[in-house]
Amino acid sequence: MTNRASNGFHYRRSVAEIDLRRIENNYRAFAALVPEATFICPMVKANAYGHGDNEVAKALRHAGAKYLGVALVEEGETLRRGGDRGPVLVFGPADMGSAEAMLRENLTPVVSAWDQLEALEIAHAELGTSRVSLHFEFNTGMNRLGFEPHEVPKLKEWLVKMAKAYRLDGVCTHLFSGNDAGEASKYSDAQLSCFAEIAASFPDVIVHALNSSGSVNIWKRLQDSKNVPASARKPLGLRPGIGIYGVNPGNDENAMIGLKPVMSVKTHIISLHRIAKGDNVSYGPSWTAERDSVVGTVPFGYADGYRRALSNKADVLMRGRRIKQIGTVCMDYFMIDLTDLDAEKPVKSGEEVVLLGEQGREQITADELAQLAGTIPYEILTGISDRVTKTYLK
């Protein structure tokens, strides 16, 4: 096992520990759902959901991922600078500048609008690059990005006209309610039915539509042979996102396929205060001691990604036990109630505190923190700031 920091310095003891072995485990869990040749494109956008894009990309390639997906051209450039040379799909829109960057870096545009095609045409003419691989994205109900179904004939005409410069390798759409793909549903089935008609117009290309939850639900449904729509019988490519990082997508019980949380956030006690009954803690104040208490200060705050909305709601782990966070979360610190723990054995400065992850038999998940903060686990993970050094277990 190797534990390596993401940069050349590592002064703080507040770290996000990323288990790359679990990244590989989670990728293989998705790959096990589908036939070997099925397209799988794990998403590493948003700095790999806060986990570190270059390190995660290397782990995914090692696990067998041929394709990777990002949202921004800049994210694709980061992967190239990190040494990745495999296919990288860019799902975000491209203007003139970013179109040139995509072609220079041999990134694959996922095109969703005509102005993007125009930008690519100009960039291709100026740079004189070789034939460009494209994917088309279609809007089937998400109403976010994508060509409309009625634009298929015009797109086919464009492909014929531009055949020497461009090659269509795939078509895709995006499910907006992947959780319901496991049963006959008015949402996913309608989207997939619409998408099947679109895909039929583009034979012999990759067809992909399934996010983490949709991936698990559709393929379990196929295996169980339960009311499978004809639109789902043709192998649909997978684009797992949050599931790669070990979060049960959409809190979907059907999505339990052996996914393991990848990130742990750990810090330590830096200060202890013995306070009297009636004393206050932190700004506001929002917490008052109901007994003589021992208060510990933790050097982690909302500037690090520990949300202020968690004030007086969340637990942390110490000595394998749950400990209450108390008072308002500050920019750089928050406090915890150590009274009972200290009574058993005096707490010392420097003892480990786990904010996210496992300690002993206890566990705090991103989903738990998200529910307490009134948000989703995506925001918890991507919200861990650059002030927190990442270390990697290999």
C-alpha cells in the first residue's frame, strides 16, 4: 500500500485520503454488469468529483477503462498534461477557442448544438488536423443540452458533406430519472424509446445513455427480463459518475453492486477547553453547555468544504465512536463535545478525528452529511477545497 500526497508539500494534518484501489473496484463493478464489448466511459469531470482527476484517471485506465469523460476542455487538457493519451470525451459546449484546444489535444467533442459544429469546422480548417472523431448528444427530455430529434436528417446531411474531415463515432442522451429505469416508467422508458429512434438513424456507432443509477437499473432489468423496452435491448453504453466514487447513486437501493466509498477526510484535535455549565461555544452563539464540558477544536471549516449548514447536526468519529459537532462551523475550525470521551480517558491534542469515512466499526458517508446539510453527496465530495491535501492509497 502506497500513501502519497498530491503535491510536494504536506504541512496540514487535515487530509482527504483517496483509496485508488476502491476506484478500480467500483469501475469493475460497473463493468461486470455488461457484456465485455459494451462502451463504458467513467466520468472524471470536476476534478474527478473532488478526488483528483489525474490520479483517478490513471487508476481507471489501470482497471481497464478505454474511455474517460469530462465536462470542460480545460479538464481534458489537465489529463493530457498529466500524461493521459487515451480517448477523452468532452461533454461540455465548445466555442472557437476551446474547439481549437480540443483538436490540438486530440480530445473527442460531444457536440450538442450547431454553433459548436461551426466552431469545429473553423478550427479544423485553421489547424489542418487529421479526421476528427465526434459524438452527437440529443435532447430526449432533460432539456439541458442536445440536438432535437427532428434535427437528425440535417445532421446526417452534414456528416455526408463533411465526411473527409469528421467521423461520427457515437450518439448519446442523458437520463434525468435514472432511478426509475429498473421498472416500466413514464420517464426513462419514454426517453429511451425516443433515443432508440434517433440511434437507428446512425447505425454502427456507439450508443450511450446510462448514468450510474440508470446503468445499474437497466442492466439488472435486462438480466431479470422484466418488461424490458425494445429501446433498451440494444447494448446501451454506460457513463458512471458518482457510483465510481462509491456513492450509492440517487440513494437507490437497487444500485447496491458492491460500490465502496473512495474518499475519507481526516484531521485531528488542536485545542481543548474545559468550560462551565452555561458557557457558549462559537459564533452566535448557537450552542450552550448544559453541564461542565470538554470542548475540542478541529482545524477544518467551511473554507475546507465542511458546510456551515452542518452546525449542531453532524457527528465526527473519534476512537471509533460518534462525537457531536457543536456550535457554528467557522471558516477554519469547528468544535466537538468531548465530555463523555474525556471522562473515559483524557483526550489529548493531536488525536485523530474522522469527518468522512470509517473508523473502527463506525462510518460517516457523504450521503449522511448531504442529508444533514440539505444537499446531495455530489456537493459534499466536490466541495472539499484545494486547501485540503489529497493523499492516495494504491
